[in-house]
Amino acid sequence: MKKILVSFLLITSGFIQAQNNTSYWQQHVDYKMEVDMNVENFRYTGTQELVYTNNSPDTLNRVFYHLFFNAFQPDSEMNARLESMADPDGRMTMNKGTKENPEIVSRISGLSEDQIGYLRVNSLSQNGKELQYEEVGTVLEVELAQPILPGEKTTFKMYFEGQVPEQIRRSGRNSAEGVALSMSQWYPKLAEYDFEGWHADPYIAREFHGVWGDFDVKISIDKDYTIGSTGYLQNPQEIGHGYQKEGTKVKTKGDKLTWHFKAPKVHDFTWAADPEYIHDTLLAEDGTVLHFLYKDNDEIKENWKKLQPKTAELLYFFNEHIGPYPWDQYSVVQGGDGGMEYAMLTLITGERSFSSLVGVTAHEMAHAWFQHLMATNESKHEWMDEGFTTYISTEAENVVLGTNAENPHTGSYRGYNYLANSGKEQPQTTHADRYASNGLYGIAAYSKGAVFLAQLGYVIGEENLARTLNRYYDEWKFKHPTPNDFIRVAEKVSGAELDWYLMDWTQTTNTIDYAIDEVTGSDNTTKVELMRKSLMPMPLDIDVTYTDGSKETFYIPLQMMRWEKPAEEGVKWNVEKDWAWGFPEYSFEIPAEKSKISKIVIDESQLMADKDRSNNVWENKQQDSTNSGN
């Protein structure tokens, strides 16, 4: 009886622990797909066998699929949102008026039946039993024939068809640069289920979320087309196009070739195809094979050739500063619009200046880590993937392009400062689709997200920040981390309490504004009075410059951090008493005559995102003539 009771308690405590989300779990899915593409009308048919493992503690009675291509229709939710925004995405609109009297209209609104995109499910079964389902915009709602119990697997089989839309956003056919097919978000994709439940978000042009798994995909397409894809090509000897070994023959199936790819441990699958692709490869220092596919266009060839060694340098930088790239290849493929990250590759437009080509490649390649390895929910925490990527790619460009700026993130700080003083800021916890404007979304996700990391380096020290990024990679690669997971890593690395930083910066629109209120002197002492004028707390580095040119820093710890930042090497460092947030005023003393002090600055590094730096500096305007002449 005692043994039975102990077993029951163990089982019960484990269940309670799982229900309280204190132990991590994630779902798993394996896809097998065969797709036949018609390049004459850009329609395709496909079969999908999907094995889904329910690793959650919950019983699932229904599932959802994303049908992204349905967004590219005049009556779609994406189009309605596009038409209602004050600042719609320029790639998705056109001017039907004049330069003087513009009439901006949605490009989706004008799509004809043979130009729209669609995904249609023709049949769907679970373990051999036909299922009831309903297509609701870009989401397929599916009632299960039998519940999926915790720990169980189930197999879904599907027949589907699709039409590739005109190139408008990310996916599409016949881009402005002449790329035939950019096939992202092209297949019925099972929605993610995690500790927060289902994430069956409609597709309204923002970010997305996916289930980790393995993909086995066969694509049949006109034999003249070359494909760049997620995954490893399994039959290079059959398809040619620079992939096969010398002396082997290409096998054709009528006028088509079937390309077979396998992609392990990814949460998405993307490909692009064009009959004019040049295909180059480069072996990186870590053994990764870098693939480059771009149009046979004399105007861009030189830049694409020069890009290749720079991409290898970027890979080296990210390997060192985040963690080792785990797959055996990475592809940079011309296609789509702008640039967008996908599993094991990126699609970017190719007709760019060399610096722009490197810059976009740096950003999208960094997403291989901050989204395709540390796979955050981009709809809910868009600032984590876009902001972290902006931070690390800016650091990489600064090195790879030889800019060597002391603070390469000044652009991000400018963007955030504009936002903080605009009166229009929304918290970073805002769902990516529900920002009031594209501009507000962009600054919050990219600029403010990048400042989150750069400023964290100010809070805990640059060395601790570097160690945090490495440990974050170690603990969360191939998982779905949340903001709390990241800040907990930073706390473990540094020893500081940082919940206040995550909360104020991401969950509120509180701003930082510290001021030097008054500087007074008596005998051999100078008293500095400070004021917190805004709501967000911060520790302070007060940098003092003396008239003889020497410097020292007075560090004021934030009491709620329960920690002190270590001194920087080569800096004369003085630790003052803690500043408790509840007190808006604070003072400390400098053991020197006021006349000997040239300047006092709150955060000379400007890594603290103070929204008004005009009150951060005190300069001695009354130095005696002797000191002035020194």
C-alpha cells in the first residue's frame, strides 16, 4: 500500500509540474510531401503524410493548419488590413494616381483569379479515418476522429492543391527581378501547440511560428529549372544543374525532374526555382557548404561573387558570438522581395549595391540562429527574433565590412528615441499584427529590440552579455524560448536580478530619463545631485573628467538588481551606495574640488537609452584661469 501511494504521489506531482509549465516540452512533427509544379500556370498538386507526436500533458481533440497562400486574395484578412493601415507596406501597394496626387491602392485587390494565391485541401484523414474540416481564411480548422492523448502519435494524410500568387510579399511568382518561383509558406503547415495552447494565427503579413520536425520533400518541376531549397539534396546524380558528379547522367521524367530533399530538425521548409539561376558553392572554415543561387545577370554577378567570402566571414562571426551553426549547408538565394529568413536558407532580392547585399545577407543569416535555432513565437515576441538579429548582424557587419564603429547601434538608438518621444509607442508585448502602424511595429521590433541587448550590455557588462548569448544558444537551441527564458539565462550568467529590466522594457512603455540636477562644491568635496525624471529604473555609470585630463567612473547600483556591475578593465571604478527606485532623488560626493572637475556625464557610452540626454551632462563653466590654461 505504501509503494502504491508513493507511486501515485510521484505521478501526481509530475502531472502538476507539467500543468504548471515548470518543465519544458515541445511537440514534434515529421512531414513527407510530394509536389508536382506546373510552371505554365503556376499551379501545383501535392500529397502530405504527417506524423504528429503529442509531447504535451494535454489531450488534443482538434488541430489547425496554416494555409498561407489564401492571404493573397482580394477578400482576405491580409488585404483588409493592408487597405486600412495609414502606412501600408510599399511592396504590397501601387500608386494609381500621380506623383503630385497619389492614389495608393493594394496590389492584392487587383489580382485576378489566375493571379491570386490559394491552398485547398481536397482530403484529410487521421489514421485512415476521414476528417471533418473547414477552411477559414488562412486557417484550416480540423475536428479529430479520435483524440491525441499525451505521448501518443497520430498520422494525417492529405491531398492538396495550390496556386502561386503574383509576387507581392515573400512568396510568389515572377518577381520584379524576374525570379520565377519564391516558394515560402507554400504548403499546409500544422500550427504550433505549446504551454499557451494553439497558435493558429491568421496570416496578415507578419511573423509566424512552427513545430520542430524532419521534412522529406520531393518536388517535380520542369527540367530547365534549378532549385535552391531547405534541406539536403538526396539525388544530385539525377537532377544535374551543377549538383551531380562529373560523368553521371541526368534522369528525366518526361519534361520534368524530381528533386528530393531531406531537412532534419527544422520548423519550416522553403524553396525557390528559376531556369536562369547560376549556382556557386563555397566551403566555409567550419565545413559548412555555402550555396549561392542568383540570376544570370551581368549587372549583379560581380557583387554576388564578392558576397561569397563575406558570407563565410559572417558565418564565422555568428559561430563565435552565438554558437556553432549545426546544419551542413546554408543557401543565399535570389528571390522574393527584400529579404526573409527560412530554414537553412534566405531569399533576398539581388539587384543591390554590394554593401546592401552584405547587409541583408548578414541580417537574414543571423536569423538562422535567432528564429531557426532559438525559435521564438514571432507573433507574440517579434522583438526577440528581429531585435536580437538586428543587434548581432549589426555587430557582424561592423567587423566584416571594416567599419569598426565604437557603437555600431546608434541607428537603433535613434529609432528608439524617436519612438519613446512620439507619444505613440505600444508595448513590445503587442501582437505583431496589432500594432497601430507598420512604422511603430518596425521600430519596436527591430530598433527597440536591438537596444534591449545593447543596453543589457550596459546593465550587466559587455563580457556578461557575450557569455549570456553563448549560454542562451547552449540551453535553447532547437527549442521555443520565451522572453523569460532569455532573461533567466542573463541572470544565471551575471548573478544580477533582472526581472525589472524585462518587465519595464518589454511589457510597458516606461522610459528612462535621469538628470544631473545640481553640482555644488565645498572644501575638497563636490556634491552631485541626481534626479530620476521618468519611470524606468536603471543603474548609473557617472563618468567624471578632471581638468588634468584624467577620468574615473562612479557606479551607482540599482537596489532592485541586488548586484554590482564589475569594473571595466583600465577604468578607475568607484562603487557608490545603492539607489532605491522609490526615491526620485539621489546624491553622492566626488572627493575633489569642484574647480578640478571639467565634466560630469551620466553614461558617457550612451548605451543607456535615456530619452533626453540634454540633462545628462554638467560642464564646469567657471574653472579658474590657471586650470583653464593647463
